[in-house]
Amino acid sequence: DAGITQSPRHKVTETGTPVTLRCHQTENHRYMYWYRQDPGHGLRLIHYSYGVKDTDKGEVSDGYSVSRSKTEDFLLTLESATSSQTSVYFCAISESSGQGDGYTFGSGTRLTVV
Amino acid sequence: GQSLEQPSEVTAVEGAIVQINCTYQTSGFYGLSWYQQHDGGAPTFLSYNALDGLEETGRFSSFLSRSDSYGYLLLQELQMKDSASYFCAVYGGATNKLIFGTGTLLAVQP
């Protein structure tokens, strides 16, 4: 019943290479988010989108860019991967901007930068 | 600034009741949410409190006191499958989007 899928699920890349992670939703939700999860830090917001071509920075946006050309797809790009970007990346969607309905998260992408 | 504090670990036995506390500091508070995450899995939404008081959903209840900037998640009749991390979250920060605590790892023992 996956209304939100992330690809790839796992990736190992070398320092200095660009990497793009994809988030795809079938719920037609307006809002999409990228979080990273690291031990001791919980989930931290990288970038979010409130519509096609409408994106904004989150708490930890340095070194990341995003694009949303279609409602269903939200791409996260690491312009030049560094070891500090080794993390688990989660995409989330929500129907409204409020938190009352909750966010729905994808299964995550485990990224290792060597 | 914005911050959320919750215990890092809690241990309880099967069938017992456990309470996970969360204190927060944020501007423009709208409500407190709780999420569950099993090891290696996606966070899943459990509950949301916008008003003071207790909200009950099956074995799980969530409480909010806005005057004390405090809330808790209450899990009753604990089962082994409840072993997971639990995150409180509030709207806040420079982005006015969902900000998460660092999580409480609940270990349920037989």
C-alpha cells in the first residue's frame, strides 16, 4: 500500500561525487519533505516543498539541493558528497501544512559516503 | 531557540504501563505529535494534541499541558511489538515545520 516510495534503498558513493535520491508519492499531497536521521540527532529537516517548483530550506540544507517538477516527485541532490552526509534519508508527505494529520514517511535511503 | 527533550531510553516489562515524557521550547506552538519508529523502519504517526488534556487511541494515550510546555505518551498493556523508538515533535524553528526530539528507545522485556 506504499503511497510513498524512495529510491534507491541503499547506496554507497565516493566523496566528491553528486548523488540524487528520489521520492515518489501516489497520494497527490501538496507538501513533501526531506529529513536526515543520525544517531543522537533525531530527524532533521533538510528541504521541503509546498508545491510544484516551490521549495524552501530546512534546518540542515547546506550541501543539498532539491527539485520538484511534478507533484509526485521530490528529488534530493547532494552536490558533492562528503562523509558527514552519511546518513539515513527519509522523505515525508502531508496533505496540509499543519501537523494534525501527521506526516507519512517513506522507508528511507541509507547512504554511505566513503 | 527550539528544543525538545525526552529520555533516551526506557525499559518496561510486557503487560505493564510506561510513560514517555517530552518537554519542549518553541515559538508559535500549534501542538504536539508523537511518532513510532521500529528499528530500520519508517517513522509512523501515532497522535496529535493541539489542546490540553488526554487523547486516547486504543492502548496508546497522549497528554498535553500547554502551560507547562510538557506532554507525554502513555502505552498500556505493553507488548513485545511496542519495542521501538518514540519521537515527540512540534511545529517550530526557522522553517515553522515539524521538529523532532531525539527519540526515546523503549525496550519491552518478557
